Amino acid sequence: MPFDLKTWEGFKGLSKQGPEFLLDIAAINARTRQAATTALRWHTGTFKVPVDVSGPVFDRLKRIAGERWIEMMAKRGWTLRSKLYLEGPFPCFDLRDQVVLPGHREYRIRGTFQKDNPQPVRYEVPKDLVKQDSEHRVSLKAAMAVDGLAAQPR
């Protein structure tokens, strides 16, 4: 059955007036409010293992990878607040050469971390990009002409 854009349901959620190029600050604040009150964040690390590795060697590699990842996160200012979870195996993908490594498997380690000394960041949003009311619209050309967002330290 060929794909037919006229009967596809995916367009129902799109605005009839076209794409939105303005920032709805109230909606952004509502989405991020819960994350701002919770200090815990999920982080994921990866490591690769040869396919033909034995059980005891895999356990040692897994432990070493977890210890190194926790150490690296500590250097970035994050403290582990949960046990680590192992996910996998997944196909191992070399990011530099953009190829799958057939002799290896990738495993992912997940854990909940807390920032040691969280610093709030304030973003200055250009007034021309802020949605003023439900009818306020701007074209892509006008939105691109406005200077971008810049992080301002508090």
C-alpha cells in the first residue's frame, strides 16, 4: 500500500496557520518546573566488549567501566545516588568511522546522579521571539533576523 499524504493522520497535530516560530515562555516554564525542583538526573554511559569474552572477564570489564564512569561523572561535579543499571547488548557503532563493529557489543550503564553544586543559568530571550498572545505570529524570516539566545551567568 503506497503512502498517501492526504489520508495520513500525522498532520492533525499541526497548526492550520503554519509552523510556530515564537517561544511560548509560559509553556516552557511549565514543562521545566518539575525538573528544576528535582535535583536528580538520569545519566547514561556506554562501553564496548568483544563478542567472544567469557563470563568472569565480562564481569571484570563491566566493573571497571562502571568505576571509570562514576569517576568521570565525579570530575564533572555529579554524585551517584542510585545503583547502576546495565542495558544491552546492542550493536557496537564506531562514531569516528561511521561503521558497525561486528566483533564487539555495546552495553549501556544508567544511574541517577545529583549535581554537587548546581548553578542556575539565566537565558536572555529576545522580546521579538516571545509569544505575546495566542494570535501572535511571526515568519521564519523575521524570527531568523532576531539575535539568538545567549546564556547569562547569574
